[in-house]
Amino acid sequence: MGRADQLRLSRRADLAALAVALLDDGGVAVDDFCSYVWTAIEIETDTVISGGRFGEGPAR
């Protein structure tokens, strides 16, 4: 197997779009990477909190 077979595509963009759509009428979201409570605006603008974006842990 080549390296291309071992790579995993990120679905973070799809997850973020879904979260923004679900939060259209208000509310907040949480993810598995930090205890921060995200708003739709923060998700949509890729705001970085504690080194990570919504749906994505901190860069190492």
C-alpha cells in the first residue's frame, strides 16, 4: 500500500457546515476536542480556541 491509501480525508468542513445550519435559529454547539461552547459565527469563521477549531483538536 502506498501512502495515499493511508491518508484519511477530513470531514471537518462538512461537520462545520451542518453545525452552522442546525444553529441557524440560535443555540450553541460543543465538540469532542475541548470544553468550549461554540456559536454558529465562531464555527463559520473558523475561530481558533485553545489551539483548535470546531471539530478539530489543537495542532501538534
